[in-house]
Amino acid sequence: MSRSIALAQRLLGVAERIVFFTGAGLGAESGIPTFRGSGGLWQGVRPETLATPQAFEEDPVRVWEWYQWRRRLIRDAPLHDGHRAIADVCRKKGAVVITQNVDGMHQRSGCESVAELHGSIWRSRCQVCEAEAPDESLDQAGVPLCPCGGPLRPAVVWFGESLPPAPWNEAQVELGSAAVVVVVGTSAVVQPAASLTELARRAGARVVEVNPEPVGDARDVIVDGGAAECLPLILAPCLT
Ligand code: OAD
């Protein structure tokens, strides 16, 4: 067993409060593309043409087509053992998840406490009355309408928009009181979410990163591998 896995196991085995901070890399082994890196959604695409309020204003049909494509991909993606290990630790230890992902995979795996910093691809919000509602349709074409008549948009956070206050506050509270934060599958470049691990460290948490291409410099343990294989290994001591 590699030394970093043994170190992570030792930290996690005795931790009172565990917080998972997750990004797109967690879904990579389920077949859900990440944003950056080879095969990422932003490769060859300018994010501002799909993930900004201006893009939606200019071409809402194009934006909705992209989100419907992503919904279908996510709907067909299987959970992997890393998702399941996180859910088991949440159930058994009261751990919580703070995620930048909009895919709902944590909820599908059975996690009850999930703060979605960037919203959810499975909800829509009216551009006019701002009412938000679950929306799991996969085959709607064009721009769906709210009962008030206004155009609906995906209830996700786009570039240039603020994070929703409730999950953001929850993230600050949870990361500010964590004993160990497990950072999985994020390039840690998108603010303000990326600043949360530094906040956790300043408040005294130990930080474990799981990533085949680790990015963090302020980490206590770096587990250099994929989430599906490494999470069940490092979390095993929490589940015995
Ligand atoms: P990124 O696509 O920026 O980064 C994905 C990270 O996952 C990289 O560091 C990869 O090395 C890592 N990774 C790849 N495969 C992995 C695996 N099997 N196991 C573990 N890690 C793996 O994704 P995020 O950091 O989540 O925002 O991106 C942050 C935000 O940028 C997203 O929420 C989205 C995007 O633009 C908005 O759309 C507002």
C-alpha cells in the first residue's frame, strides 16, 4: 500500500468531522466529462459561449441543447465505488459534502447532506419571476416556459454570477469546523469555491487531496490516483 494512502487512512480513521469537497473529476470514471484537461468540456469551447447570462440571452436554444445533452449523459452515467464510499461515510459518520458539481450524483448515491455551490442541472429557474423548480425533462426541445410565461433557464451558476447564499454559507460553516477535508477531483481554479480549502486549513483542518494530477500546494496528504479506486481505500477505516 502506498505511503500516502496509509497516511490518509490514519487521519480519516480518527477524524471526528469529515467534509468532502468535490469537483468534476469525481464523475470522470462514471463517464461524465470534466471541464479542464484533455476531453474536458472547455476544450475547444469558450465557456462564455455556453455558461454565461449573456450566452443565454443571445442564444437560449443553443444553451439549452448543451444542457439537455449533459443531462442525458449524466442520466446514463453509473455511480462508481468512490461515490458509494463517500455516501457510506456520510451515513455512518455524519460527514457532509460540499460540491461544485451540478450532476446530482451525490444525492443519487444516497448522501443526504449536499451543499451544491454551483446549483443543479436537474432544476430550472424562471428568468422573469425567479421561481425555481425540479426539471428532469430530457427530450424538451427549445426553451421551456414557466407557468408565468417567462423563459426557464438551468438553475446552475454561470460565470459572472454569485453563488447561492445558502450553500455558500453552509460550506463556510462546515469547512470552518472540519477535522479533515477530502478534496476530490477539482482543479481548484474557479473562485470563490477554490478558496474554501484554504479557509479550512486556516481553521485547523487537515487536507487530503485525491486526484491523478494533483493541483493543491497546501495539502497534508496527496493521494495521486483516481477517485473510484482511491476513495474506498482511504475511507475504509471510517467504515469498520
Ligand atoms: P475541472 O474540470 O476544472 O478539474 C477536474 C479535476 O479532476 C482535475 O484536477 C483532474 O486532474 C481531476 N480528475 C480527473 N480524473 C479524475 C479522477 N478519476 N479522480 C479524481 N480526480 C480526477 O473541474 P472543477 O474543478 O470541478 O463551473 O471545475 C470547477 C468549475 O469550473 C465547475 O464547477 C464549472 C467549471 O467551469 C461553472 O460552470 C461555473
